[in-house]
Amino acid sequence: MHLCGMKGMKIVFMGTPAFAVASLQAILDKGFEVVGVVTVPDKPAGRGQKLMTSAVKDFALAHHLPVLQPVKLKDPEFLEQLSHWNADLFVVVAFRMLPKEVWQMPLKGTINLHGSLLPKYRGAAPIHWAIINGEKETGVTTFFINEEIDMGNIIEQRSFPIAPQATLGEIHDEMMVIGGEALCSTLSLIAEGKAQALPQSHWIEKGVTPSAAPKLSKEIATINWQQSSKTIHDFVRGMSPFPCAWTTLEDKQLKVYFGEIATDDSEGKVGEWKTDGKTVLSFKTTDGWYNILSLQFEGKKKMEVSEFLRGWRPQSPRN
């Protein structure tokens, strides 16, 4: 049995999406004792308003783990149920902001797995913003939660490169695996009494500049063609596949999942588009052209540009 299990450290896991499931799976695979799971309430979705469960809830029930789904995290009934699990440590991965009544409850504290190299990219969308800003590396951080969002003392960090063409989806999937590994390593350190948490000021003093990673919206996802092709390329990568960068084409929304910087030095007005009707759909940027390769036109399915151009007839053809 894992050392943590031998020491009897009881863990409550808190999370919501598939990203968190990978960490919960890793924790169980390493033999850690998870006494319960907290996730969001079921929510109606789709035309039929069928109740949808979180990925973490589905996984927990499949592994016979007790689940709590509080609407309000300060609800006295929830706090009482949570305390009855008598956990030594809470583990948070892609969940909600916790009130003090929750994160200070366990004896060994509450730790969070964050998708950036803190103190960089504090906030709700750290993976997106690292790519959007053209970072060449990212990583994960485990830290103890305190009163301030993403500002607790750091336990461990693991970094990995961001490839020049990598999208949010690809980095997200790579980070899921690395995050689970880092989290299990951190849990072992805590169980063995060897965790040495350092304040984030330690990194700031070494020259790391804190960056914000605010939640993304449809407005933020709009492509600004008044930028360089490289800036736009990073923006598209950092938004793909969700929430997805978009622009307009003949007054209709055009989602852009992927593209490339064109080797085209022809003139044009910034923001205008051109196509050969076969394989090229380009938009003018401040320093060149940007080729759209994977897209979704309003009212249509996602497709490659060649498939789209075979069936699309522009109202005002340009070339």
C-alpha cells in the first residue's frame, strides 16, 4: 500500500470537469484514501433541459465514492456533512472558489492544483492566456489555499514546453497527465511531513511577474485583425477548441479553430479577406496575411477550409 494509505491520511477531492477527473484517477491509482468527493450540482442543458452531471460526479459514482453537490458552499448542512467525512486534507482541481469555512476545515489544510507556473497566470483561464500571450512554456503548481485567489504558498511546480503550433486542447490534455503526477507527488510529501511550501514572493523576487488570467467571454474571443499575424496565431491557438476565436465573414460568424501565418506579401486593407475558392481563405493583418485552416461557419458544422470552400459561394467574390 502507498505510504499515504499506511498513514491513514483521509482526502476529500473537489472538482468538476474532465481535467479534474485525471487527477482523481491518479490519486486512486496511487492508493491514496479518498473518503468523499464534492462537485457542482446537476444542471439542465440542451433543448430537452435534461439534467447533466459533472465529469467528476460520473467518475466518483462509477468508483463508489460518496458525493456532495452543494448549491452554496457556506450552507450549514453541507458544512456539517463535509466535516463528518473527517478528512485530513482537501484537494481542489478545477472547482469553485472556496470560503474560509471550507478550506480551513482539514487539519493538514487544503491544496489546489493550478494550470500555470504561479505566480504567473492567476485566475480562471491560465492555460488559455499562456498560449495567447505566446509563452514558450507552461506548467502546473500545487499550493495551499488561503484567503486570496491563487496566491497561497507553493509546494511543487512542473514545467513543460508549449510547441509553436500547439492548441489549448493539446496543452490541456498534456497538462491533465502532468498535473495528476505532480499532485500525487505533493500528497506523498504532505503524508510524509516533508512538504516545504514557499510564499509566491520567493518567485517574484527572482523576477517572475504575476499575470492575470481572467475568465473568457465571447467578446474577448473576437479576433482583432489590427494585430500582427503572430499575435493572431497565438490567440487562435489559445482559444481552440473552447471558447473558439471568431470573426465575421459576409456578416456571419466564422469560428476559427486553427490557421497559419501566410507566406504572402501582397497588399491589402487590414481585416479584408480573399480566397482562391479551393484551399485558401486569408485575412489581412497588420504585417501580412493569416490563412484559416479549420473553421465553423454560422449554421454549419466544423470543417477544414477546403471542404468549406467547395460548398461556399461568396456574395462578393474576392481574389
